Amino acid sequence: MSKKQELSNSDPKKVKSTVPAVEKALDVLELLAASPNGLTMNEIVDSLGRTMGEIYRVVVYMTERGYLSQDAESNRYSLTLRLFELSHQHDPTERLIHSALPMLERIAARTRQSCHLGVLNRENILVLTSVQSPLPAGYGVRTGALFPVNQTSSGHVILAFSSKDIQERYIARQPSQERSALRERLNQIYKNGFEDVASTMITGVRNLCVPVFDSRGVAAAITSGFIGQTSATATAEETLATIRISALELSKSLGFQLEVSPFEAALTV
């Protein structure tokens, strides 16, 4: 089935919202990305199920802009490194921190609790950024801190939404007597869309942890180490709801599409 046929069979609302010139350019890029040996103009036209008039100017323009190159001998078009260069102009970690920080600040302001953003770093969770409670005293986690995955909610939440291969490799490295309980924990997190559990490191702290996604899958986790305060603060349940809403907004800003993900039911607040 050609790209054009696929589009005609899709949701009418999605067809209506397309921009023809952009759509054709993206079709060409995606086609050539899957064609390491390149394609001639006629092959591109045939593969996309479009006319020469629809495709010719798009291909020529993208070649002029440096996104495609044409071999002088074979006349085949192929991708240049232009897209690779663009993708590396903004470090993904810096982008994640830049996008997450306002969300963390909002969580702290609304709940009066500290919170932090953690990512998986081999066998550890690395805290990329953190925001302290606005109250004079509270519990917080230092930016740059490293914690073993098995001691954190962040690690388990990220694993719960990772691929089965990643999960099983991690589980296989754990003591055999702990594997069954670990699988159950990951399954429960996946079902709920979050983890709410007592901290294994600090007595009296309640870990409220929610996953963060980008266009590729789970990318990080937001955690609040909830502690009871005598002053007026949000409850643990209210804090968790705020984190879930903020994490979903952050995920969408990073390219995550909830409506087409397998996690929609678990992540919807």
C-alpha cells in the first residue's frame, strides 16, 4: 500500500488537518530514510503513489536546501546529514531539563513539597534537576545525586514503562528470591500509572512518582518525597494528582502523544 493510499484510509479528521506540501516533504524524507541506496525521481514517485508534478518540485527544493543530495552518475537521491546536524543542535538532556524545570517549580509552589526529575543511568538514577519546598524546612534531593535503581521509586517507574527486554535484563541481575515481587511491583506501577510507596531510604517520607515520556518512550520520572507538614499544604493525594497532570503536560511538550500510546488508560488523571 502506498503512502497516499494509507492516508486515504485513515481518519478523515487527520486527513483534513494535513498540510499538503509539508506532507509530501515528510513522505519523501521517510521514504529515503528507509532506502540506504537512494532512489531515482521515478522510484520516489512510484513508491509514494503520487504524480511527478506533486513530487518533483518538493525533491528539487529539498535538494537545494541541503536535505537531499543527488548522485551525478546514478541520479539517485539520498538523505544528507542535515537532519542529523539539526537534531544535535539541542542536547536532549538540556532540553529535558529546560522543559521540566517550570513544571517542577509549579508542583513545588502548589503542593509546598520538594520534587525532582530523575533519569536512568545504567544501574543508577541520576537526579537531573530538583526544586525545593518553598517552606522554611522540608525534605529534598540534591541535583546531580546518584541512587541505585533498586532503592528508588524513579528507577522502578521508569523500568515499568520500559520495554520488556530492558525489564527482564534488569530483573535477571537481581537475586532470584526477589524477582517475583519485583515483577509484581512493575506490573502494578504500569497498571496505576504511578507509584505511591514509603521511601526505603528515609523514614517518614512517602515517594510519589510519575513517569515522563518523549516521542521515543519513557524518558524520566518526577518524584516528590512527600512529608507531613504542620502548616497548610496539599495532601499526598492532591500532590500526586498535581504531579500526574504536570508530568503529562511535560511529556506532551516533549512530543509524547497520549492518544496513540498504550499507556492512555493508566496516565489519564
